[in-house]
Amino acid sequence: MRRMIITSSLLLAMSATAMASQVYKWVDAQGVTHFSAQPPQGQQATSVNTSVAPPKPAQPAEPKTTPTFESIADPEQAAIDEKVKQEVAAKEAELKKYCENVRTNLAQLENNPRLRTEVDGEVRRLTEEERQQRIGDAKKAIAENCK
């Protein structure tokens, strides 16, 4: 069994090199480029390399957070930039949460015709006009604030 495995693996390894035959390239008198397994007689032909190089491993992308001249020269400015980035990220998170809430409210308004609301400690049912008004307000808020 072991001998058969070794023999078959050797045959497999040698068959790849045997199948990789030579390819020739030449240009005829009309300027047409030809490729063939045999070189033409009486004409100059060049040999074409048919072996394929193994693909290069993918290099991980380097982060593009290279420090600028200003941030190196002025650490105070770098601290201010970092603070602004944090504030922007916080505002984006707050806006995302707001949009999520508005979309949820809009779904509730559209899917439930019988909604109740609490006004001055008293629970009452929304009229259809109030419901449609709130649906319009929610759609407007989504259009203006949400992407």
C-alpha cells in the first residue's frame, strides 16, 4: 500500500512537468503573432515562459494614521484634534440612536391604528388625525436627520 502511494505521488509530481511543454511565439510576414508548440521552420521564434508563479501572500494594509507635521510639532493641537474626534463620534452615535428611535416610532404608528398616549397623567387614545400628523412628523424627521 505504501509503495503504491509513493509511486502514484511521484507520477503525479512528474506529470505536471511533463505537461508543461514549450510554447513558441513568432510574427509572420503579414505582422500576425502566432503561438505554437513547435517552432516554425525557417523563421525566428522566441520561447514563452508558461510556468505560473505562485501568488504572493496578501500584505496587511498599514493603518493610515501617520502623524502630520503639525501634530508632531504641537502636541497641544494633537490633543485638541483627538478631543474633536471623540466629540464627533459621540454626536454620530447619538444621531444613530435618535434615528433608530424615530424609525421604531414610525413603524408603531403605521402598524397600529389604536395607539394610546399619556397627556397630563391621563391616558387617552390618539385620533386618526393625530396619528397621521405624527406619522408625517416622523417621516420628516427621518428625511432631515437620518441617512
